[in-house]
Amino acid sequence: MQADYKSKGLNLLKKGQKGVVHAVFSRFGLMLVLLAFQFLMLFSVFRWFEEFLPHIWGGTALFTVAMVIYLLNSRLNPTAKITWLIVIMLVPVFGVLLFAYTQSDIGHRALKARMHQIIAATKESVPQPEGVMEKLSKENRGAASLARYIRRSGCHPVYENTSVTYFPLGEKKFEEMLRQLETAEHFIFMEYFIVDEGLMWGRILEILARKAAAGVDVRVMYDGSCEFALLPRDYPKRLRALGIKCKTFAPVTPFVSTHYNYRDHRKILVIDGHTAFNGGVNLADEYINEKMKFGHWKDTAVMLRGEAAKSFTVMFLQMWGILEEKEEFGHFLSFPPLPAKEENGYVIPYGDCPLDEDRLGERVYMDILNRAQEYVHIMTPYLILDGEMETALKFAAERGVDVKVMLPGIPDKAVPYALAKTHYASLIESGVKIYEYTPGFVHAKVFVSDSREAVVGTINLDYRSLYHHFECATYLYGVDCIEEIEADYQDSLGSCRLVTMAMARKERWKVKLAGRLAKAVAPLL
């Protein structure tokens, strides 16, 4: 029987191979053509207006001044205001129309309303365990205040007695994932930004198909951006043929929409409501160093075993339920927990939604920086900062806190790499130490501070993660594995080069120019 499901999985992978011909001569290729046509039509409309209005120079000047005043008094992030001011000053009519279009919520009003409805309906689906907040308040009032702030954004209780395992590499997480997937008896939920065919996904898929055939409720959700280059458009149908329920978040359609600006960047695996994985590792071979794309791939993850896994169950069902009428939270939260086991510290799984007013991911990071006394050590693949985050990093360093930021030595994208370097001189001047991981690419998203608290999750230090993506992370306070996280950081520093001010100033002029030009529109990227 096992061989039968394995052959089905391998057959699915074989049929799913991609190529340029497949992309062009397919329904997906047709949709890309239709999207391109609509962009052309929109641009033509913008140009049509632009040809008429600029003839009245006085009116255009007043129009531009009015928009500048409006932007200065808007609630936009200050860095985003600067970007829009530049766009509108350079191309007044086109810039205003583009601004109006992006701010109109066309394409995701229904999504926003439904998401708010789900979050409101499930905010108390997992109650705060009695006495835990009080205990945390006695140990650290600052951490307790942060926990209260996180709680107000959704169903994010503080848990204790949760076992936390830290994985310093994607391959370590993969090994444990396979072991835990084999134990599933009731359900398996997987929500990932990237799913790509290969060894990693093939091994997982074989287990999922076998578990689905045995009656386990298996659900897979991945972001619609995978359809651009990684998976065939009919992949959900292929998975359903194996008994696996599958959805694509925000799939590509033939209609231009601001909805595409919001991606599901989360990485969640939940097994039976008592075991959950979270971190930066997607389901593709480069994340386990089976395939080399940008040198050695440095990534991290955590496994939670205990009540805290229920929060990730809720997060998954919230995203899954956007287009569902049936509410399933009660059923999947009713499965029995693991036997109680005493563990040190506190755990808060949390999600960040781009459709509300809370920039939860950024504010958690800033709170850690503002409360740190000894050190804050950071891993992030990208460094595209707004003024508030840059100020928080600099202020912590200027207070005498040891702030270290570890970035890739081999970048995956030229423009974000150039943008990151625009921050180097200012940060170094304030005492922030910047390291580049020479063996390859850092994809980890880690904050660890003062040997007492840490965050491991999916949230990068860039505009996409902090403003435009659905994200998730795990906040840890006083748990045993924080020592392991810091030890891994120190070990990784041995493979890094320290960026000095002299190095930052001697950067190639092409990189400097690209970064400075891109910085003007960084919030739009």
C-alpha cells in the first residue's frame, strides 16, 4: 500500500514539471497576457488624462500642492509619504491616479471585511490560560505589556509548559517534520509561502497522501505567487486526487487588482493541534541545502509541543476560512492535548495581518529593541527599513546595547541588496554591527535579546513583511532553547565578515546608485 501512494506522489510530481512552453501555451499564460493588456489600458488612460491636464499649468500646480498637503496630513508611514510625494511631484496626474488606485482597496475590500469578521469571531476561541499573565507580569512587566499588546490583535494567548525545539538549519527541521507527520491521527494543516517540487516536497507528499488515505484530514495552502514559476495552475486538483484538500491564496486571475499586493508569507505546520512548526523554512530543496541557489542556505525554525500549538491551528483556519461559510474552529480545537509537562518560560504564537491598523510584526521587534539592556542579535535576509525601525536600531546601539544584524553574503536579489546597503553607514555610525554571512544566503528571521527573549518566525526587516504580507512568528520568553538560539548566532558569526565604515564607503558606485534610486520608491516594491 505504501509503495502505491509513493508511486502516485511521484507520478504527480512528474506530471507537474514546468517549462517555458507550458507557461506560455496554458491558461496561466493566457491570464498573463490579459493582465498585461489591462495594465496597458490603465496606463493609456492615465496618459490620456496626463496629456490634457498639464496644459493648464496653474491648475496642475494647485492640484499638486493640494495633494502634497493631503499626503502630509495622512496617516501613511512617513517613508511612504516621501515616496508618494516624489511620484506625484514628478508625474502629477499619473501619480495621483496611481495613488488613488492603490489606496482605494479595489480588489480586496471583500477580503478585508471577511478577515476582520473571522478575527473578531475567533478572538476568544482559545482562552487565555488562567494565572499565566499574572506570573509573566511578576517576572517581567515589559514582556507582559508586550503580551497584552499582541493579544489585542487576535487570538494570541500567553502559554507556559510548552516544549520548544529550535532548529538552526532547514535540514534539521525537515528531519523532525517527517517524524512528526508520521504521528498524525486527526489532522495535518500546512500553510506555506512556497511549495516547489523536489526531494523535500516529494518526501512530505508521500506521507500526506498516505495519511489522507488513512482518514487523516490533510489540508495544504500555499501562496498564489507559486503559480508564476513553481507549480502548475491545476496543482490543487492534482493534490485533491490524492485525498489532500488544497487551496491557493490569492491565485492569479485575468483581472488587475490591488489584492496581489498582499501575499501569504506564513510558514505553518500543525499536527493534531498539539504540535506546530514555524520559522523561515519553505517547502523547497534550497531550504534544506539539497539544491544550491545562493551558496549555503542558513534558515531557522521552531517546533512547539503543547497548548501553544492551538494558536497556529486558529491562524491556519482563519486563512483557510476566508472563502468558507462553514466554521470549523470548535471541531479542530477539541482534540485532546499532549499530557501536561512542566517547561520553563512563556510562548506566544502570533500572526500579523496587513488589512488592519496594527503593524504587529514591526512593533514587537521595536519593543524588544527598546527594552534591551545587553544585546539584540538579529538575522534577516533583507534590510529595507522605514524611519521608525532605523531609529529603534540606532537608539538601542547608542544606549550601549550590543546590536548585531546578520545579512546574506550572497544575495538572492540585486535591488534589495542595494537597498540594504543604503542603511549601512548610518547604522554603523550609531554603533550597530553589520555582518554578512560569507558562505551564502541568510533566510532566517530571528531576534534574540539579553538571553531571555527571542522571536523566530517569517517576518523580514523589509516593507513587504512589515506592511504588505500575512506573517506569523513565535515570541519566546525564558524558554530553555533561547540559549541555543544565541549559541547558534555566535557560531554563525564565525562564518561572517564584519562590515566596516570603510567597506561601506568603498561600495561599488553601481550598487550605491541602484540603492539610492530604489530607496525613493522602496515602500512600493
